[in-house]
Amino acid sequence: MVTLAAGDKLLILAYFIAVLVIGFLSSRKSGSSTADFLLAGRSLTLPLFVMTLVSTWYGGILGVGEFSYRYGISNWVVQGAPYYIFAGVFAFLLAKKIRATNLLTIPDKLHQSYDKKTAILGAFLTFILMTPAPYILMLAMLLQLVTGWGLVLCVVLGTVATTAYLLFGGFRSDVYTDVLEFILMFVGFAVILPFAYAKFGGLDFIRQNVPPLHLTWNGGNSVQFVLVWFFIALWTLVDPSFHQRCYAAKSGAVAQKGILVSIIFWFVFDAMTAIVGLYARAALPNLAQPVMAYPMLAEITLPSVAKGLFYIGMLATIMSTLNTLAFVSGATLGRDIVWRYKDQPDESRVTRYTRWGIMYAAVLAIVLALAIPSVIKLWYTI
């Protein structure tokens, strides 16, 4: 059980208010064109590109904590290195070419290369893969810890707080809330590290209190286990959020350089999360629920205010991915399936279809999160 002081809860409330304010204010800049609603008018500069891409790719923070707790620094090797490699491949081989097409989505490319039926099939598969249900459940779990409210209420409130502004501002609102969440996810994990060092000590404490295999490259897992994660990381090459941001970049050069710069930030953030996971394993060796490694370490390490900032960091990490998945799901359902089937090439209804798509995608994700209340099982099912 966690305890949060009134100051911590006020900070968390202020964070949610800030996200909603930024999300809704961003909508004022939105134009009426399809490209503006779906891609922010293809206007992403390098800083915006990096911040939205880095934050979007890190939703499973509680899973990262569990993996670090169970297997140590191999988390960095297994869930870091493969993605750096394929992100680099994406940057050098695909980023500029994707931007040069001036398309809007992956199904557009399928339609261009094959036909309408193939595009709709690709859109249907994308819609399934991009459901935000696992992240809605993770967000609800954290909200339960913070508030003590029931799961159903936390699922619904968390979904509304991360999707409502998308209906008005589209991708632009997604990007500008990601900027705030990018900053806060780094702040949150930067806060806990000095407190953990002051309370427990440095590397010597970790070496003396974690299993020796936690400090090996593979964490005691087989080479085959590690290689499987490299195959999983191939998903990067067809990740709709990667393609979406390349389509939205001001130029192909921005897209390519943005991905390469993002790899540096992912490396740094992975280092922070891995070290925090090692501290959790060393300080809490008999944790019944390793998925709660980060919150439980915060409970025994952080004073008021710092604890609130750390929780905000975890919330921001989840929500930055959740809102992108919700938007991509909505755009996929509304534009790439309904519009492509009914009204193409008339684009006058695309924004309306996308808004309805976001709402339908959110409702489906809520149903999935409540029907399968396990993040791992949701990932597996999807």
C-alpha cells in the first residue's frame, strides 16, 4: 500500500489539469484540412519531433520496472539495444523515403502499392495492434494507487483525460501534450536516483544485494530468449506511430535526424529506469508483485513532493503513449477503414470520421481493459 501526502496529490492533480489545458489550447491552432488534423500540417520541427517520438515509445513503464526487477541490467540489452538498432535502420533506410511520399498513413501506402482491399485489411490489423487498452489499464492501476478508487472509475477517467482533447485538436494536441510528458518522464526518474543513492548507497549496495546474474548482460536468460526480443523489435519498422511522425515532419532530414537524436534520449532513459529497477531489487528483495517495483521503491525512498514528481513521471510515460495509440486507432478506424470504404476520394468527412473513430476506439479499449485486467494478457491477446 502506498501513502501520498496532500502535496503529492495536488501535484498529480495539477499535472492532469496541465495536460487537459495544453491539449485543448493546442486545438486552437488546428486548421480544417485533413493533413492538419491528422499530421499537424506536416509542421514538426526537430525538437517537437524528438520529444513526441521519445515519449510515445515508452508506455509500458510498469513492465519495464518488472523486467528490471526480475532480470537486472539485461533489461537494457533486451528491451533497449534491439530497438536502438532497428530505429537506426529506420532512420537511414526509411525515414526520408516515407516523408517524401507525402502520404498520411501506412494504409495509404498499401492502397498506392496494391489496392483498396489490401489497404482496408492493413488498416484493420493496424487498428487491432494499436489499441490503447494495455496502457489504459496501466494508467488505471496507478490511479488506483494514488486515489484508492475502483478500477472501473479509474479506467474511465484515465481514458477521458487522455483522449478528450484529441477530438478537438487532433494530432497537434497529441504532440504538444507529449512535449510536457517528455519533460516530466525524465524529471520523475531523475528525482528518485539521488534519493536512492543517499538512502542506500551506490554500486556497492547494488552489488551486495542483487543476484549476481542481475549484473550480467543476459540476466541469466538464454541467448535464444534475447534473440526473440530482437525479432520483436522488428516491429519498429512498421510501427504506425513512427510512420505518422515521419509523415508529419517538416522534411525528410528532420525525420531522419530526429530518430537518431531520439535514440540518445532512449539510451539515457533506459539507463535511469534500469538503475531504479536495480535499486528496487536490492532494497525490496521479496516483493510479491514485481510490476509494482517502481511505486514500492518510491514508497520507502522519497519524501513528499519528490514522490509526487516521481508518480507524475510514471503517469506521463504511460499517457504519452496512450494518447498516441488512441489517436492512431481513431484515425485508422475513421479514415483508413470507414472513409476509404465509403467516401474516398472526398475528404470533407475525414475529420468527423476520425473523431468518431477515436470515441469508438476508446470505448473498445475500456471494454478490453476491464474484460482482461492484466497488462501481460492484454499484450498477449492483441
